[in-house]
Amino acid sequence: MKSFTASAHLEPDSTSRVSVFDATEDSGPFVSLRIGGQLVDLALIARPGTASALRALARAADEAASALDRIADSAADGDA
């Protein structure tokens, strides 16, 4: 990844979209993974050869989701 640091909160209504762009005179083919909300959109641009980075991101997102599930389960168990 090139250098950029940002912070945004995912919300239950956050959306995601994948767009595939064919090669043009100015650039080769690429894929855009866009995650958005009302105020912020984040677009990740992936070129051929970076599929492993996207798969690693998907694994990390799944791990984060599992952690949130465990947190929610612990909170629910504490309320019982």
C-alpha cells in the first residue's frame, strides 16, 4: 500500500461496492473496493498482482468481525 492514514467508523448501514475497470489508454485494468457511509467514502484501488493483499484484508476483516461477535456475546452474557 502506498502511504495514507485515515480513521472512520463503520456503521451498521455502511455499504461496500466492487467495480471492475478495464484497461484504458491512460492506465491498466484495476478493481475498486469502495466502503462508504453518509460522510466518508474509502476506495481501495487494486491492480493485477495484488489479489493476495485483498484476500489478506478479507481475512483480517473476518477476524475483526469475529472479535466483535465475541465482544457482543460477552456483553450479553454479562447482562443475564
